[in-house]
Amino acid sequence: MHTFQKIEEVQLRFAEECAVDDDGWGKEVAETEGFRAEILELVLPAIRRIDSVKSLTLKNLQDSHDERDFVSEDFITVRQRIRKLHLQIATEYVDAAPEYNIDKPALHQGFSDILPNIWLKPMSHQLTHLSLYSDCLWGVWPIVDFRCIPPFTQLRSLSLGNFMFAHDWQTNWITAHSSTLEALFLDDCSIVTDLSMTEEQARANFPD
């Protein structure tokens, strides 16, 4: 890849189905966590060697993964260069017990911890385009607390897919970009008018 020194955009697409590695007791998928990590270990050094890459799209990025995959010098260097970030997040779905999918620890680690801390906060000063999509509803549960994420000072385009609006602070975070934002796309997003939550869900959404 590094021989193409004029490339400006890289798209990496994983399989839609994903599962947490758990010694063979979980759902079998074609692309395991380990396989996905190996692909990133191969691709990131190549992207790092192309200074012109400013746009990164990761399709079906697994919600939770070993954070050590994203603290390498290759990843940090690539992240510092990116101006356009597009993430489509894949989550594990178990047909036999779909009622438990929403409470999987990997789901909440991915959205509440990895997404804000590995991706959004470190890039808040540089991104001009940001797309965040998922195959499940997100924003409320699993929660992404935008109150902890500073506004993107150069953001011109924002796209959210399958996002749930239930709080004023969610819309306030979007309007905080009014001085720079030129395009806003809300794809299959929902407005919540009534909430029935467990104590854990309520504490996360209403910490005060």
C-alpha cells in the first residue's frame, strides 16, 4: 500500500458479524477479535507511511477490542493525521437470546469507553468530518456521554446513524458546532419521548 503515495482516503471493511473471544464458548464468527487485530497490525504501519492519507473509514469495526491495539505508535501517528473519520460500529448479536444483547459488557465498553477515549477526545481539535454509525441503537443505552467530549473546533460535517436522542445535552453538543458545521445528517435516528430504565441505566444517563 505504501507505494501509493498520493492516496488520500483509506477504507477498511470487516465482516458484519462479530463476537468476543472467550475460549470457544461464544458465538463462532469468520472474523474473530484476534483476526481483526492482526489486520489492523498489518494495515496501520502501511497507512503511517503515506503522509497524504487524511480520511479513514472503518466499516464494521467491532465495538469492543483490546485497547492495546490502539496505543501503538503506528495508530497514534495515523490518528494525528486524520481529518475525516467515518466509523460504522458492529456489535455482537446472539439470535438464541436477543434480550441479552443490549447488556453485553463489550457493547458498553465499546461505546462508553473506547469510542470517546480512543477516538473522539484525541481528535476533537482536528476533525473536519465525522460519521458515527452502528448496527444497534446507541446514545442512551449504550450511552455515549457527549458532555465529556469537547466540541470539535474544525468540524464541518457530522453524520449520526441509529442514534437515540433523549437529553438536551445531546442536542446542545451538536449545536455547540454551529459556528463551523456546514452539513448535518441524522440517519435513522430516534427521539425518545418516554423512558423506562433500570437503576444502572438511570445512573448512567442521569448521574446527578
